[in-house]
Amino acid sequence: MNKAFLISLSLSLAVLSSAHAAPPKQPKAPGIESPDYAWDAQSAEEAQLLKMKGDVENGKIAYQGCQGCHKPDASGLSDGTYPQLAGQHTTVLIKQMSDVREGRRDNPKMFPFAGKHVVDTQEVADIAAYLNSLPLPGNNDKGPGNDLARGKALYQKDCVSCHGERGEGNAGKFYPVTNGQHYRYMVRQIVSIRDGSRRNANPKMVKVVKRYSTSDIGAVADFMSRISPLKKADK
Ligand code: HEC
Ligand code: HEC
């Protein structure tokens, strides 16, 4: 083989392997901006997942691909970059993961680790069962604590009907556990739900938080971050 041939061969191999290594991009599916939006519309995979029984032991193994960000105990990161997942309702985990897999909830950072190209349907069911089985860590990031009376009043008026007295959510209705969630994560989510960038949100919640100022959001999230810890959310 001559030298020029070898160089061109190694170049094309490099091109091939880099094309192979490029992580697939998250798809984009219609969300809250589309006229026929239904916040809890289920993809075929999600409908299947909701009927499956996850295996906790297998879920623990499959979760290894997630713990670099969400941490081994699934407590996330206190600066709010990564949410706590431990103890979350199975239904909520399945809905949120499905929405990321289908492209209804934008998360380009997580997609390379959670898309269908790396995590199969059974593994999603297993991971959801595993995360649901974990105790809530109860060491979450809290807000500044300077406006709690107002935060509580807002929560009681506008949020408790869905998120519950203790932030236990509602598994049957896909309302997330917010007990023990990081303050800064909750602030960011409420803002993106209000502003439409979390495109898989519940329109009734959007309507409620539309009129919330930044300081309202801070006060209510601070109150939520301090509700006494649940040992285990209801299932
Ligand atoms: C590269 C970092 C990264 C990895 C790896 C990762 N995630 Fe995430 N995940 C995130 C980020 C960032 C968010 C929050 C996105 C946002 O702000 O809306 C998130 C959010 C979530 C949520 C939504 C939680 C909620 O309360 O709404 C679930 C569920 C989730 N991840 C599950 C997983 C699972 C399961 C895996 C592994 C298969 C995984 N993640 C891997 C970064 C990651
Ligand atoms: C009609 C029921 C409903 C009401 C009322 C409601 N929420 Fe929600 N909330 C939801 C649902 C459902 C989600 C998850 C949305 C999705 O599917 O992505 C959510 C998500 C959240 C999240 C993000 C949780 C996570 O794990 O990512 C926070 C924080 C939150 N809500 C706070 C509030 C606050 C504060 C109020 C009151 C001002 C409120 N919600 C009112 C139903 C509601």
C-alpha cells in the first residue's frame, strides 16, 4: 500500500468514527405552543411504559448512566442544575423521560444519555421503579427564608390543590413530588413553565403562574423547599 492511500484511508476512518461518535440530537415534537396541545398526551412508548412493571435491581444498574449528573443517591445538585429524582412518582418519571425522549421537553444535555439510542423501553421502566423506591434524601437546597409567610399563602391559594399539603404530588394525575426538591431547580422550572419554555407543562399551572412575579416565584419555591421532609411519597 502506498503512503497516500494509507493517509486517505486513515482520514476516512477518522471521519467515519467521528460521525459515529457524534451524539444524536434530541428530536423536537410539538408542545404547548401547538394548537391541539394536550399536556398529558401519551406516545405509544409511554402508554406501554405505564403498563409495564419495572425491575428495581435492573433499574439500579441502568441508572449508572444517569448518576454522573443526578448523583448516586439521586439527590441531584443543590445549585439546581440537576433535580432530585429519588422518591419521585413512577408515573411522573415515566412522563418526563418520555417527553424528553420524544422531544416534548427540551433537554439537549440529558438526551445523549436518556434517548432511545442508549436506554431501551424496559430500562426506562426499571429506572423509574428504582428511583421511586429510593428514600427522599431530605438535604435539599433551600431559599433565603425571608418571605415565607407570603410563600405559604401563595402555595395554599394556588398550588396545594395539585402539589398537596406536603408536596407529595399525585401519582395518578402525574403531579410531581416537590417535597425536598432543590429551591433553585424549582425556581427555574416555575419560570420556564410560566414562560412556555418547558413545553410539556400543565396549562392550568401555566395559567396560575402567568401572573407571578420573580419575587412571588422565589417566595413560593422557598416555602416549598422547606416543607418538612417526607420519608416516602405516596404511590
Ligand atoms: C448530562 C447530565 C444528565 C444526565 C446524564 C441525565 N440527566 Fe436527567 N436531567 C438533567 C437536567 C439538566 C435536567 C433538568 C432539565 C431542566 O432544567 O428542565 C434533568 C431532568 C431529569 C428529569 C425530570 C425531573 C423532574 O423533576 O421533572 C428526569 C426524570 C431525569 N432527568 C431522569 C434522568 C435519567 C433516568 C437519566 C439516565 C437515563 C438522566 N436523567 C440522565 C441532566 C442529566
Ligand atoms: C392543575 C395542577 C397544578 C397546579 C395548580 C400547580 N401545578 Fe405545578 N405542576 C403540575 C404538573 C402536572 C407539573 C409537571 C408538568 C409536566 O408534565 O411537565 C408541575 C410541575 C411543577 C414544578 C416542577 C417540578 C419538577 O419536578 O420538575 C414546580 C416547582 C411546580 N409545579 C410548582 C408549582 C407552584 C409553585 C404552583 C402554584 C403557584 C403550582 N405548581 C401549581 C401541576 C400543577
